[in-house]
Amino acid sequence: MKIVILDGHTLNPGDISWTEIEQLGQLTVYDRTPAELIVERIGDADIVLTNKTPLSQQTIEQCRSIKMIGVLATGYNIVDVKAARQRDIPVCNVPSYSTMAVAQLSTALLLELCHHVGEHSSDVRSGGWSKSIDFCYWHSSLIELMGKKLGLIGYGQIGSAFAKIALAMGMEVLVYTPSQKKSIEQPNLHVVTLDQLLAESDVISLHCPLTEQNTGLINQSNIAKMKNGVMLINTSRGGLIVEQDLADALNSGKVAGAGLDVLSVEPPSEKNPLLNARNCIITPHIAWAPKEARLRLMEITVNNLKHFIAGKLQNVVN
């Protein structure tokens, strides 16, 4: 088997090993692959692994030797799964590897909005505390979360993991999910409508896949339904937010703060309005990236390959 990894640097910048995949076939790893070299690099590959390098219908049709496509991530929108299915090529993803890592960063973003740890630490290191006439000071309002309402849009594994953390901090959790499963309710966790969640939540956190139906869900109209001073967390997909609308709401104070790990275009344009919006924390899509999570991603990928070779597919999305 000829195995080609198109953008290996994303999963493995050098701190983990490719050995287990190397044992399964003739492996070629490219750190990154520009669009014009995709077909050339996978033209004779049996198995193609990709994280964010797109595999379009045209590419799949040109590369006739491909027998399996593995996505080194949970989301698989970078592969034309219909075109792959027409060629009887299974597309396998890696689910559930980063659940706790993403929930952890969601918590970190929320706590940063509440305590402004980085801002205060930077000020102390630049001499602010040494020059202070008082034993303490703060530049921004500090927020206690106990008793506040966290609204979760989406309640998969990551959403439910974040809910457990919020409940442990004494928050009440409101959940909107299209399935409206009342069975998930428990003390201080309630299933509600989207409008109720928008109106009552002190913090709103997005934990849903990006679909045609929810693209631009956080827009001017829905922001108007939110509490004044609401905070927003997004560790899901940037396309869930109309970025100019959120930037306007941040700058007006309608939204008190946002913690974002994803944007609609990554890397973002320097003209992205959120880059200069008030009280907007942006991290470069790192929620999934702790080494422990990437090791799980590697392990599941290896198992996907072993199952394919044995004729027993797993994690097939098409």
C-alpha cells in the first residue's frame, strides 16, 4: 500500500511518531501541500490522509488509484464525500479524540473573559503593580460565574463535557439542540428553545457542526435577542458567526466579550473585523491540539487504516 499524508505538519510538527503508519505501507509524508501539487503527490497513492488539504471531485476523479481517504480530524468537509462514494472510496474520519481538550479551552476562554488573566499578568510584568499605591488593582470588571446561566447551542460530546465543567462552577446550563431531548435534563440543566436560550443566557457557547441551516446563526437579529452584556464562546466553526455583526455588537457593548478559537477563514484576513473588536480574545484554532489529543488522533487513524486493510471499515462518513 502506498500511503500519502498531504499535510502532516498539522497533526505532527515533530513531537510524535509516524512509525505505526509506516508499518502498514510505503509512507510519504508532506508537511504541507499547495493546491497545484495535490494531484501530482497522490496520483499513484492507495491511501490518502489529509487534515485541511482539500480533495475535490476533480482531484478524486483524476487520481484513479485511491482506495481509501482518511481525514486527520473529525470534520470532513474538505473532502467531496459524494465523489468518493461514486468511486466506492470510503472516507474515514477521527471522532471523539479531542472532546476534553476542546471543553478545556472553552473553559479557558470563558475564564479569561471573566478575569483577564493575561492582561493583568502583562501589566504586572511591565511594572504596574510595583508602581501601585494599593495592594491590589484591576483594570477590567471581574466576573464570578456561580449562579450565571450558560447557554449551549449543540449538545454532543464536547457540549456535554463543557456542561459538566460549568455545573461544577455553580452555573445553570440551558441547552438548545435540534433533537430537543428532554432525557438529558438534570438539576440545573434544562433543554430550551433557541429564543429562550438567547434571551436568558449570560454566556452562550457554540458546540454544533456547521451546516447550511445554521451558517451565520450568530447574526444581528439573534444578537438583538440576547441579554445586554452577554459573553460568547466559539470553539466549533467560524462560519456559525456573521463576523461583522459580532464585531459591531462587541464595539457597542451589547456583547461584553467573545472568546473565539475559530474564524470563518483561517488564517484570517488582516481586515477581519474581529481582530480589532473590543474585548475579543482569539486563539489560532488550537482547542484540538494538546499532544495527548493528537496522540489519540494518531491512534484512531492507525486503527482506521488497519480496519480498512482487514476489510472491516470503521468511522466511515460516506
